Amino acid sequence: MARKGDTRGLALDRAAGEDLEAGPGEFAARGVLPPSLRPPLAVIAVLAALVVGALGILYAGHSAPGAVDSWIFPPTSDSVGPPWRQVALVLDFLGEPAGSAMVIVACVAGCLLVRQRRAAVLVLVGAGATVGTTTLLKHVVGRTIHGPGNLSYPSGHTAFATALALMAALLATDRLGLGRTAGTSLVLAAGLLAGTIMGWAEVGLGAHYPTDALGGWCTALAVIPASAWLVDRTADRLGDRSTGRPGRRSPGRTAAAGRRTPR
């Protein structure tokens, strides 16, 4: 049986070890991409990127709905009547520059309030990367709606809403300690729900074709896992550099371990 002093010493050693692994400050403490979700989300991201590319090639330079668009939901400007039109307009505003800026500020503030600094960085990086990717793809693909100046593929609104939902689900997965299956299911369900709602609003208002919304949804699925991995990778490296240790161990400790005190 362990003595009381030994038990207390073990507890102190364990706490010290946890502090050492966490690194200085909270930025290096918790990852935003749970390790158990990395393999499935990597596969999903690759598949989503392939869908984005395939749809972009299929509808490059088009200015009319395709067969799939007409079959799913013929896009017009009067598809949504009151009171749902007001809901669609509010959702559309949240994807506009002013609305999205408000949403991002609120999300970052919420992350900082719960002391999730990496999550706050992910919101900025993930949202910026998603919007930047959709903007670039629009100019590359050149698909238009309601005139030559209205680039439509992929839907930036749908991508933005999906990205926020994916990032929130990643944070919830970590906080709840969900495993691979449950965590992946939560992330996909959150992304699908947000993408469907925003996609409905954009298509109903006549701002996008259904395949634009699908492309925006897949863009977020491809960008957010990569952004989360990049944030974790950068934060871990900064944490290791600030403590002067390569990969969790400091040079001083490694050198000390290699020397033996003469008896």
C-alpha cells in the first residue's frame, strides 16, 4: 500500500507533467482538431475538394441552371414568399460582409470568454480561408446568374455558414470528449444543417443555383479541416519554440538526462 506522502508526491508529479505537456499559456493547451477526427475528416476533405473541382469544371462559364439545378429547385427571384422570405433575407444578410463581420466578432468574443484562444484563431483563419477560396473559385469558374457580373459558383454564403457550423462542432467534440464516430457524425450533421438552411435561403432568393450551394458546402468541408490542422500545427510549434524544447522536450533537459553525476 502506498504511503500518504508517496501518493501526494505522485499527484504533484502528474500535475507537473500535465503543465509541461500543455506548454505556456492556454494557446498551446488544447487543439481545435481532435486527433481521433483527423483521419475521417482528411478523407472527407479530399472527397469534398474533388466534388468542388468536378462541379467547377462542369459549369465553368455557364450562365443558366443545369439539368440538376432545374430538377432540384428552379431558381427564381420569387420562390420564397412571406413570412419565410424575411427569414431568408436575414440569413442572406448574415453572409454579407457587414453581417458576416458581426458574426465573426461575436464568435471570436465567445471563444475568448471561454478561454479557447485556438478556437478564436480558427474562427478567423477558417472563415477567412473559406471566403477567400470561394471568391477565388468564382473568378476561376466564371459561372454567372442574372447577368454577366454576378458570379455564382460556389456559394460563398453557404460556405461561410457551413464553415461556422463545422468549427463549432469541432469545439463541441473536444469539450464533450466524443470519440471518432460520434464526433465525425456531429461535425457532418452540423455542417449539413447549416449548409442546407443557408443554401435554401440563397436558392430561394434567386442568388444561387442549387449546385452553387452544393459547391459552397463542399468548399467548407475541404477548407475547415485543413485550417484546423494548420492552426494546431502552428500553435504547437510556437509553444515548443517559446519553451526552447523541440517536440515537447527542452534541450537543457535532454542534455541533463545524458549526463550522470559522478558518485
